[in-house]
Amino acid sequence: MAEIGLLSKAKILVVDDAETNVVLLTELLRRSGYQAIVGATDAREGLDLCRQVEPDLIILDLMMPGLDGFGFMTEAAKFVPEDTYLPILVITADTTRVARQRALTMGARDFLTKPFEATEVLLRVRNLLETRFLHERLRARNASLEALVERRTLELTRQVAALDALAKERLALLSKLSETTASPPEEKDLA
């Protein structure tokens, strides 16, 4: 489970064309201890904020004029790295099964319908953020392990090269020794 302090610092982006929904969700999150919340009432503006802020969670409406929530997810997928776990919580008035399945297929990690219950939103936000931070910690640990393996491999490569050079020196020395013992010693004139 992620620390409460870490969760409170999570960057959350709220994108909904209804300003009242953005304000409502922002206030709900702030009152629950989240500190870094930004909102947009236009999906294009939301994409710009997504690039700038690099949020830990996106709360997204589906039914918006111009670029809708599906279009937002399609565009965001173009600049969010593939190995990044960026959870999207869809909160929409579209209650159809098709919308739910399409959103979840396109990258949403959770789905709620409006009107929503505040407690349920907060629980799902916490769960998604915990998963996000666990994923980030795992990614950092994997990177650390990869760097360690790379360093150890380089050390082993150097040690093998040093042993190889030492083995060649020994062979050369043994070769010289065998040459000197194979040929009879020259007799010296004693005067």
C-alpha cells in the first residue's frame, strides 16, 4: 500500500466539459488531502495539461463537444510512453455497456457513471493511485537491477579479460621453459 503522504502529492488531471463537475471533483479531492489537482473543461486543453503536468491519474468524461473522451485517450496514447501505467478513471453520464467496454478497451482502468457517489470516487482514486505508485516503484527497482547487472557484467568481462591475459602469459612462460629444458645445455670451456 502506498504511503498517505505520497498519495496526497499525486498529480491529478480532471477533464470534463461541465465546469461544475471539474470544480466538484477538484474540491472533493482537495478536501480528501490531494494537493496537486488541475482541471480542464476542454479535452484539447486537457491534453496540453497532460503533457505539461505528467499526471499520476486522469479523471475523464467521455461525452464532450469537439474532442470526446475516446479521442482524448487516443491522443494521449501517442505521447504517454507505452511502459507507463497512467490510470484513467472515466466518470460519464453514458451508461451504455458499449461505452464502458470501449473505454476500458482504450485504456481506462476504471469506469463510473454520473451521478456518482463521492466515497466511491475517492476509493477508486486511491486504488488507482496506489497501483500507479506500486508500478512506478517496480519500474525503478527494475531499472536499478538492470544497472546492477550491467555493472556486474562489465566487471566480469574485465576479470575474464585479465584472466585470459594471465593465461596467455603463463603459456608463453611455459613455452619458454619447455624450450630451454628441451635443448641440452651448452658446454662451456673451463680454462
